Amino acid sequence: MEGNENIQVLKMNYHRLEDHLPLLEDLQGASRALLRLQDVYALSVPELARGRFRTAGEAHPEVYHPSQDFALSADDCFHIGKVRR
């Protein structure tokens, strides 16, 4: 019985927040934008996944340094890779 109650609460909360969540098209567009940045500026993929904007060259100069790194999760990287195919 408790499991059903938890599912109902989860569904209710999801429907309440649904309008504020990104759509699949939004996520795919953001992925394409990251891929475009990586291509145009020859960004290092491992550094980009760590939230850093550095070129892939030997010296690894920074293109941009945000005040805080926002690393991509393995799931983020997987979905970006799916968009690239």
C-alpha cells in the first residue's frame, strides 16, 4: 500500500512541475550547441565534461573560465553522444 501512495505523490509532484521542466527538444538543442562549441573552438572533450573550456592542443589554453565548474554527469555525456550520431 505504501508503494502505491509513493507513486501517487511522485506523479502529483511531477505534474505540478511538468511545465517548468525542459522538453526533449530543449535538451537536444542544448546538446547540439555544446557540440558546436566543441567543434568551433576545438575544445578538449574531457575538459568540457569537467565543466572547463580548454582547447585540445598540447598547451591546453583556457578559452573561458567560469567562476564555478559544472561537470557533466555520465548520463549527460551519454545523451550528448546520442545527439551526435
